[in-house]
Amino acid sequence: MGRSKYLIRFGLLPWGLGLTVLFGIIEFLNFYEMNLIWIPIRLIVFAFVGFFVANARWQSMERRYEPSLYKRP
């Protein structure tokens, strides 16, 4: 799996869609209505959040598994 597929599969989709649905449910439970203008805004904002979270995870895994330059002999 490449980096872009990883970012989409573990960042944009679960964070973007998941948090949009979660906040939509919370809004509906609190106000008994859903303002439709917030749905695309949430999708964009939470997709960016998911991108940065997944990118940070990708970078940390790359650092963890790359060969170290300072290995002891």
C-alpha cells in the first residue's frame, strides 16, 4: 500500500466521514434539526484533520522502520 492510498484509507475516509456523521448526530440530538450548510464544511475540515493525522502516523512508522544511521557495531 502506498502513501496516498494509506492517507485516503486511514485518514480522509474514517476521520472525514466518521467525524462528520458523529457531529451531525450530536447536532441533531442537541437541537432536533440539522443545518445542511454545515455538512460540506465539516467534510472539508475533518478531511484535513484526517489527512494530517494519517500523515503523522505514516511519518512515524517510516522513522520507526527505516534503517538507523547510528547503529552500534
